[in-house]
Amino acid sequence: MTSESQSRSEVKALAMLADMPLHELRQARGLSQKMLADVLHVQQPAIAKLEKRTDMYISTLRSHIEAMGGELEVVAKFPDGAVKISNFGDIGSTV
């Protein structure tokens, strides 16, 4: 591929990674549902059910993301900029 084609491909890949369903994120991280279930101390069907949900607690999503090695940030985007919502930061440490 030419360097221009490689650049376009990289931009498209980054855009795809920036917006993906939870199950695709898990797969991209090289994790099976069973592996993630073991880390979260739940059964594999619980992971399958969670990945199909369209609504969940932030604490549930945070633990799922952290089990994959990530960190969840809640950001509100407005036409004039974005704001990171910080009052969700301590939810995991209070439980």
C-alpha cells in the first residue's frame, strides 16, 4: 500500500475502534466471554447477557471495562466543548 493509503486506512481503523459495541471491544482485546467471566467471578452467560443490554449501571460498565484492562470515563459533549463528569470516579471504591 502507498503511504497515503496506509494513512487513510489508519484513520478508518481508529474511527472504527472509537465506536464499537461491548462484545466487539472484548473480542478486540483478545478476551473470550469465559475469560472475562472468570475475572469478574461470574458465569459466562452473565457476560453474554450484559453484552446484549442497552441500559446498565455505570458501575457495572466500569467493572466490565476494568476487567478488560481499561478505564471508564464519562464525558458530556457539547457544541462548544466536552466535560469529563468526575462524580462517577469514586463509585467503585465505595462498594
